[in-house]
Amino acid sequence: MGLCKCPKRVVTNQFCYEHKVNVCEHCMITNHPKCIVLSYLKWLQDGDYNPVCELCSKNLTDEECVRLVCYHVFHWTCITHYAKQLSPTTTSCPSCNSSIFPSANLVSPVADVLRKKFETVNWARLGLGLPKLTEEVAVKEETSSQELTYYGGTECTSPQQHKFKETVVHIDEPVGGIRVLVLEKLGSEVPIVDDPLLNPNIRVNDANS
């Protein structure tokens, strides 16, 4: 049992193996998101540790990580792949076999962050007892960052491609037999752009103008 050195001065028995300090849950989230954290007693018994994801054996710092309520840390992509192969009712931590889903009545900073992360994907929403995300939301997530370049009626890839996030596409009425495609960039501070590298029938408008 020790005192966390953060301003909250919380009494805790959790210990960061890498920095060798007592840490509270608030600090696990803000200052030690990818550190190995276990009880201080376990550290006294055996201070050896390996800062890798147990599912892929690669360094935890290589990718985005998620900390379960048992405090074990895994790469987000690894735990996703692992959990999708199991039933939501039987999905347990690969390290300690405790449930990866925080109980509804568990109140803790780690549990709160974990729930918010789990709420973004359907496989985890099932484990939390939440309804699946609608297809409309899923499609929006998948297409929000797609690249689109228009060349005389065709889509193609090239070094001159422009990426439009949250793009609204309008088709102007034909002018002189030519149909004009207008791409509206939402939230952009860039004024109207005419790019000579692209088809001259494309005009990019700033939605704020």
C-alpha cells in the first residue's frame, strides 16, 4: 500500500513496474496508459516484467493499447481479433481469465474509459448489453475518410488525389453540355479552389463561405 504522487494523493496498492512508483487509476489513464501495472505485493515478490502485448508478443508502445479492469494491457487490434473469435458471454482476459467487460455497477476511471472504447464497436457492445450500431452509422464510419477524385466521369487514384472528410457532393445542372461536380469541404478554412491538375469541371467550395 502506498500513496500516489499525483495531486489527488490517492492511497493505492497498484504499482507501475516500469517507473517503479505507486499509481492510482487516474494516473494509469493519463500518465501510464501502456505501462505494466500490478499490485505492489506482486512487485516485491517478482519485479521482472516484459512490456509486450501477450497476444502478439510485440512491444506495447508499437500500437494503441487498451487497459482492462483487471489492469492487464493489450493492443486494441489484438484484443479485438481475440474477442471476435469468442462469445461475448465467455470472453475473458487472456492473462487472468477475468471478464474483459466491466460490470454495470463498477465505478472506476479505468472502467469508464474502457466502456467508452467498447461502445464504439459492435462486438464489445454485445458484451456490455448494448444494441448494435446501426448500419448507417457503420457505413459513415467506413466512408468518412475515403478518397475521391473525379476525372471526366471516372474515379481513379493518382498522386494528385485529394482526401475529403465529411464531404458533401452536389451535381450542378449541365452548362453547355458539361455536368459540373461540386465538392463541398465542411469546416474548411480554405476558399474556393480550382485545381488545374484535376478535371476543370470540378470545383471545391468552402461550406463556411
